[in-house]
Amino acid sequence: MSTSSTTDQQPPTGLLHVGRIGRPHGVRGAMYVDFFSSHPQRTSPKSKLWVAGTWYEIATAKPQGERWLLSFAGMDDRNIAERLTNSDVYGEAIDDPSVVWVHQLVGSVVTDASGTQFGTCVGVIDNPAHPIMELDNGFLVPTPFIVSNENGRIVIDAPEGLFDAD
């Protein structure tokens, strides 16, 4: 177990930014973590996360409101947990075909079933109702309109008028 302090080290290539470490809890190294997605594969014991230059394995995790209370295997010292406070958390992409992931949307061409192109997704805006894709031409497309997402092509079933310019 590394005891390195929080650094600006770049994560290994291919990892996704999945959350941020909050304050420690108790004296045994537990800490609060804000995850961008609470997918069970991300938050379950034995899952591995990259934090401040080190890989950590989750020993315990339980939801605490909108955060998670986590402890890492082998970390039983509040001082180490304090050094990780405010660190970004990275993880490998999760392969779950039932979920649409932001990293799969950005850079994809958005079309309808007939092949009409509406633009390229350049970002995804977090919205309380549901995420919204931002296209390179400024149009916004709610993600519930996604019919499929394969090989860099997002097919949507958009309601009439969605792409009308005012």
C-alpha cells in the first residue's frame, strides 16, 4: 500500500475520470467518495480505482446519500485518507451494453434511422432529468432519444422540431 500524498500525476492511458475523494470518516481510513456513476461494477468490493498515482482495491463500500463511504484494502489509517482528500478517482471503462457511457458518445456522429446527420457529439451535459448531448453545431439532444450507439454512430429518434432553428 502506497502512502503517497495527493499529486497531479496523470492517470494511465485509457482510464476514465469516475469520481473524487471527499473527506475521511472515522479513524480507520474510510473516506467519502463522489462517483459520477454508481454502477455496481464501479463501487463493489474488489473493484480497483486509481487515485493519486496508486491503484487501490475497494474493501468496503456503502451508499451514504449521494456519496459512497469507502475503505480501501490495506488502508487503515486516517492520515493516509486525509492525504487523498480532493483527489480525482479514475477507473477502467465498464463493459455493460445496457448502459450508454459518456466516453462512448463524445466524438460520435448523430443521425436518424434514415441516415440524416445532425452533427457530432462534443460533450454531455449533466441534467437532473437526464443527460443531454451537445452537438458541434450547438444543438442539444436529450439522451432518451438514443435508439442505438455503435461504431461511432449514434442513431436517435428525435421528435419533430428538435432541430428547427429559431
